[in-house]
Amino acid sequence: MLVYLGRRSLLAIPTLFGVALIVFLLMRSVPGDVVTNLVGLQGNIKQERMAELRRLFGLDLPIHVQFGQWFSAAIQGLLG
């Protein structure tokens, strides 16, 4: 019984990682990004300021780095 519980616990790790990856990719598939949503449809902010905000939020990083940062924060409970 203990072996069974240990095996099931170890299988839960890749399953949770896969679910986290799917959630991250679904969030990234939404049109636009955080900066575009903050600015809204008016678009009255200069492109330089938008680029600065994207850098601040880490949206200029490669997607695998963004996932690593997001996953690390999610493990720590920082989901906001």
C-alpha cells in the first residue's frame, strides 16, 4: 500500500506540471497582453511607455523564461 501511494504521489508531479503549462499557454493565447489591456482601446500612451511597461512585466522575455517565472511564483502562492 505504501509503494502504491508513493508511486501515485510521484505521478502527480508531472501531471501538475502539465496542467500548469496548459494554464499558462491558455493565458498567453488570449488576444493582446497585460499592457494592451491596461491601456485600453484609447491607445493614448506612447509606444516607448508601452515598451517600458512590457519590460517591467517581463513580457519582453522569451516565453520559456516567462513560464519559469510564472511557475516559480505559482509554487510560492503568488497568483496575482
